[in-house]
Amino acid sequence: MRFRIALPLSALLIVCSVVVAQAPPMPKPGAEQKKLEYFVGNWKSTGEVKPGPMSPGGKFTGTTKAEMMEGGFFLVMNSELSLPGFGNGKGLAIMGYSSETKQYTYHEVNSWGEQEDATGTVNGDTWTWNDEHKMGEQVTKGRYTMKVTSPTSYDFKYEVSTGGEYATAMEGKSTK
């Protein structure tokens, strides 16, 4: 009886150890993911929203806690914001890098029921993110630019376009 149980169990262990031995090595983060580490930490943001169809405009404030996810491939950001026309809210965002498209990725959801997907590039000390929103039949393009000004601060600007020139919708500064 013991032999009937031990033989299949031994065979299973041998098969499992062969499969594990043939598994590819775990991937490691590259230089692109290392660039995301700049954003790790606790950030405070201040700035101004320009008056427009979505907001009366005015000052805004926010805080963000950002940390690299275990493994070092993605940056996870938890934010709290106070925006004119929206009030207080929270957001969860994940930044990463796609080796397939050679672009940075940004995915966000927030307590106002919005979701955001953007792709980005970095050139020297400037990060540029692009997105698209569809409201009814109207397509709005967005461009979010972050200019690193020191190891603990960056300036940002969000611009929108409905087919023509980009217009500034929001700008400000973030500091650690």
C-alpha cells in the first residue's frame, strides 16, 4: 500500500523539479524602470486650474505617496486632491514601462469615477505624457509635461486640445 502511494508521489516530485529547473530566470528591472524611482516618496503639489468647461478654475492642492511595487517594475501612487469644481478626492495610479512599445505607461482611477490611461516618454529632465478622452463625439487630447527642477521637485503643466492648438488647463509644482 505504501509503495502505491510513494511511487506516484515520487514521480510527481521528479516532474515538478524538472519543470522548475527549466523555468526561465525571473526578469529584472531595466534602466527605464530605474528612472521611475525618482518619483518614490511623499510629494506635495500646488497649482492652478484654469477656468473651463469642467471647472470654474482656481487653486488646487494634493499629496501623493509613491513607492516601487515589489520587483521594481512599477511605481504605485496613492493621491489625495482638492480641486476646484470637484472638491476632495483620492486617486490610485500605476506607472511602468512597456518594452514592447518602448513607452512609459500610466493608469489611474479616482474617487470621481474617472479613469486615465496615458503613454509617456522622457527626454533628459522632461517627462511628457499623452492621453485621449472621448466625451460623446468630441475627442480631447491631453499632454502632461513634468520638468524635473531638482532631486526633490518638478514643475508640471497639463494641456488639452480638441483638434487645434493646445491650451493650458492646469499647472503647478510638486516637492518632496
